Amino acid sequence: MRKLILMTSAAIIAPVSGLAEDITCTATPKCADLGYTESSCPDNKGVKCPWGEAWFCPPSPPEVCEIGSILYSDMTCYKEAQAGKTPIGVVVYVDGLGGGQALALKSIGRYKWATKAMDFLELTYYNSAEAASQDVSSCENSKIIMAAGDKDTYPAVWAANEYKTEGTSAGDWCLPAAGIFTSYYNNQDIIGTGFDRAGGTKYIGRTWVWSSSMRIYNFPWGFSLVDNYGLSFSGVTNLGNVHPVFEFVQTFEGMCNVHPVFEFVQTFEGMCKGAFKYTCKGENENGGVGEACGGRYTECTCDEGYEWWQGKCIEDKVKWGQCTGYAGRHCQIGDILFSDGTCNTDVVDAKTPIAVVAYISHVGCGQALALKLLDTKYAWGGYGTDISGLTNYTSNLTAATDYASCENSKIIMAAGDKNTYPAVWAANEYSTEGTNAGDWCLPAAGIFTSYKNNQTSVNLGFERVNGTAFTSSTKAWASSEYNSFDAFYAYFGGSSSTGVHVWTRRGSLEVRPVLEF
């Protein structure tokens, strides 16, 4: 109405004044061009366009990211869809400390987990219950896998890593850990609603998706709604869907980019886009590395004699009988193990060598063989007794999978004294500088198979410290049992592909102690 009146006034006045040529009429601006784009605002909490029925509505304040929240490209979270914002994911996991992970709105295709078999020294193996409750390290797992090979070798994790959206870049997304999918499984109704509101695709039925978590060698965990905890496993060369996840840390200021899943840590200031997980106030921690976000760091600095390893400060040396993961990071097969718990490929002045590393497990545990055979030959012992709790291996191939040197030794010693089981007791009573009687064990058959598969490097280690390598005639007992009358032993002069054979437990053979760390 006002617009019409103003134009009419101008038409009347102009002729009277005689100045029509000096008057310029300016069109009234459009409400939409000035930001008045809404037909109404909730509770009229907005500003009405002065010359139209259009409104400018102030944006809703961002909400704390919760399971089922929609994650937007500006790193804000809302339960409901927000006009003018671009959704990029739905939150499927939060840790209660500000950290969280959001799945992309859709899977990005089907890929093989890997194109060949590969073991991972730093990637933990989980059973179903452990994977469901413990492994939420999506981006940490992904980095380990990517470090082991390129996109042709590990297509699934690289596909997730190369995913990007408005507000994120390639490298910001990861292959989800198994525990993230279990959180989806346990909260599928509210998460499904989030995907519906964001225009994404929720899981149905037997849709099967890869995780970055491993069950055993060559078999990663995957996810579908019909499995226990949502988890099942498959061979690495099979095809599975890839659904990237974003890890984040939310502060009261914004979001710190953690890395792909979108992992996040939440505070009342906003969200940190990054892996800002650690307060660095724990045991043996003395500050953070780099800049902080919401009082958290991506990693911590450690007291002297400790190093940052898998989210904590650990003592910078191996410990007998304790698997800290240090072995897999710093000790390699063929390295010399010294009495102070350190490893090196060659002799180190002022350090005493005590063994040579013959085996490193997939989780970074190690075992090292003593520098020499014991001076006396011993019988395995207990002829005619099937030891309770000790596995009977039915072939050299199955025995080659036995790495439980000290576990076997303890079971055997519990079944009888040194007169009954001489070989295992002799290994147990061995000691060196830096170790005591009780630290050493009788090697399991798998340790000897690892030796056979790595003879060149292990024998070079023995040579460097004037130790004694196995010869083609050496026969040494293993702690692996065949049956009540026979046990396995190492012999590398025969045709066995594993280097282990079966002989009567009454016979006397060499003993070479092994140290677990």
C-alpha cells in the first residue's frame, strides 16, 4: 500500500513543480535481496521486511553434537534440518568428553579391503566383543593401514581418505573402526532419523560395510544390522561398502579437525577439527605437542626415559614378559637385544647383548633366542602324560602357529618338577645380566618356524655378538606338545617347511631359552 502511495504522490507533484526532468525514481528493493527470505519466524522472533510480508530469522544457536545429530559443513550440529546449511554427516558416536565421529550421508561405493594379504605390526586384533566395545580408533587405524601400502593395495581405506564434502577436504575422512558401527547398531532408530532428516541413506537389512578393525590376519571386521554387535568378518579381497567417517573434537568455540571419520572433540565453545583428544596431564606426561584446542592436544610430550606410543607415555625400553608394543616399533627380527631392554641392529659399546630377536607378533610383542644353546642336553619329560591345559598339535603345520612359549612353559612346570620335565625347567632357570631365573622359557614351535623363515637376518645377529647359530644338525626342544608320548623340536637340516618335527619325549635334545618382551 505504501509503495503505491509514494508513486502516486510523485506523479502529482512533478507536473506542478515543473521540475520533472530533475526527479529520479528509484525502485523499491526486493525483500529477498536484502535477506528477508522467510515467510515467518518461530514465535515472531525475527525482523519483518519494511515493505512486504517477508522476514529475516536469526539462526538457531548450534547444539551440542549428540548421537543422531546432523553435522553441517560449517562444523555445527543440530537435531533438526536447518535451512541454508549443508549437511555432511550424522553423528553416530560420542565419547562423553567432547569427542565424536560422524558418518558421511551415504556410502561411496564397493571396494576390496586389500588386494593381497598383509599383517600389521601396529594394528590390534580383536574378537567380536572387544572390537565392539574397545576399538573406536577409526583414523588411527586408517593411518596404520595407509602407511602399509598405496590405494592399489588397500582400496577401501584410501577411498575413505580421499572422500571430501563442502567444508572438508580429502584426508579429513577415515574408514570407521568396528566400535563406531556397534554404536550405530545400538542407536539405529535415532541415527536413522538423523539420516532421514539430512537426506542421507541409512542402513537396511544385510547391507555390509568394511571397518578398519582386524579380527585376525587377513580377516577384517565388517558391519551389517543382522549380525551380533552388528559385526562379522570377511577375507580382505572380498568386496564391501565403504562409508567414510569424520572424527572431531567439539569445544565451546568450534570444531577441531581430528581426521577422517570426522572425529571431533566437543566443548561448550565449539568443535575442534582434528584429533585433539589428550589433556596431557597423565602419568609421565609433561605437556602437549603443538597448539591446543579446548585445552586438548593431538599428542603429549613425555618425561625423560618415556616416549609417546598409542596414546600414552611408555617406558622407552622393552620389559621382560610385558608386551607394550615397543618391540614392534623399535625391535626387528635379527636385532640384538641388550640387557637394558633396548634393541639395535649392531653391537653397541658399553651394552651387554643377551639375545637375538627371532619373532615379532602382529601387536608388537617380541621373543628373542638366547645367544647360545645350554651346555647340557635334556629330555622333554613326562612320557605317557597328556598335560592338562596344554594344546596338542596334530601336525608340524599347526604347531608352527604356536607362539605361546612362556604360557606353554608355565603349564608344563605346573604339571611336574625339574626331574619330571627337565627341558622346560632348564630353560626357566637360565639367567643373564639384566634378567633373572624365571624370565626365560622353552620356545614354542612357532618361534622356531619364524627363525627358519628369517635365518639370514637372525644368524647375522648371532654372528655380530659371537653367538651360536643353529646348524644343520642342531635339534632343540620346543614347548609345543604333540601327544602324551611325543613333542615338537626344531631341526633345520630336514625337508620340513616349518623347521619343526616330532620326537619321543624320552629323548634328550638341546635347549635354547627364549625371552618374551
